[in-house]
Amino acid sequence: MGTAGTVMGRGDPAIETRALRKTFGPIHAVDGVDLSLTAGRIYGLIGPNGSGKTTLIRLLVGLARATSGEARVLGTIMPSRPLLERIGYMPQADGIYPELSVWENIRFFADLYGGTDGSRAREVLRLVELDERRSTPALKLSGGMRRRLSLACSLVHDPAVLFLDEPTVGIDPALRVQ
């Protein structure tokens, strides 16, 4: 059994589920999912609306408890509060503060995870190409720019695992590739 501080071996899956289920009354949102995903790769969930993609992600990041089965991230059974500092999560809806500037949002999320010297915050600001908008209140950004800011906020603590729910909605094609 892993803990938040566990060092993963090369053969260990970064994300693993066994017979994972989540029901909401008669609705089987996640129904017996088995996964074993190795580190260092990008995986995507594809399916129609209502097929349980967001519910599965919420189970993996620890925002929901499974009805049955097990989910492990980096060897730790989820949900696990101590593991949260090693997970990045960008939900479907923007999780930013509209009254704060771009820079203030990024620094706020960095501080939630113990803060940084500012170099990581500047790095993600450049990565999402918002460095020229650093003083702009999030409220005044376009929808695509708000998504980029949400991405920066989910990356600022340099997570070991990153979960993105509908990451390309509102993002221009050139930035999708980057």
C-alpha cells in the first residue's frame, strides 16, 4: 500500500483502478473500470456526454468516493489529502478568481501548495502565453485566455500527475498543439 511520499518504481502504474464504480441512485456513472496507466505518457478519455469521463476524473483526483472498487494514483488509494500536493487538476469550469489579476491567480495557487520563489510561476505564465497580460484581471480575459490561466494554475506547483477535464475547450488550435 502506497502513501503520498511513496517513490514509484519503473514498472508501477502511475494511475490504477480496479473494478471502480460510482453510482448515483439508479445511474451507473462509472461501472467497473479497470485501468493501469504508466507514467510519462499522455492519456485521453473519449466518449459521449454523460458517459462518466468527468466522474472518473473526480474519483481519480479524490473529489468523489467510489461506490466500490479502488483507485490509486502514484500508489496511493484515493481519496488521499496528503497526495493532493502531487496532483494537478484543471476542471471543466474555470477554477480561477475573476477579480484577481492573472499573476495574482497564479501566485495564489502557488501559495496554496507551499509557494515558490516565483520562478515556476513566471515559467507557467510564459508557457500559457499570458506574460503580457499578467496585470489583467481574470474577469477581463477572453474565454480561451481564462482556460490558459486555469491551466497555469494547475501546473504552478509542478505536479507529478496532471488531470485535465475538457482541456481544449476555448483554446485556439495553435496553443492546443503546444
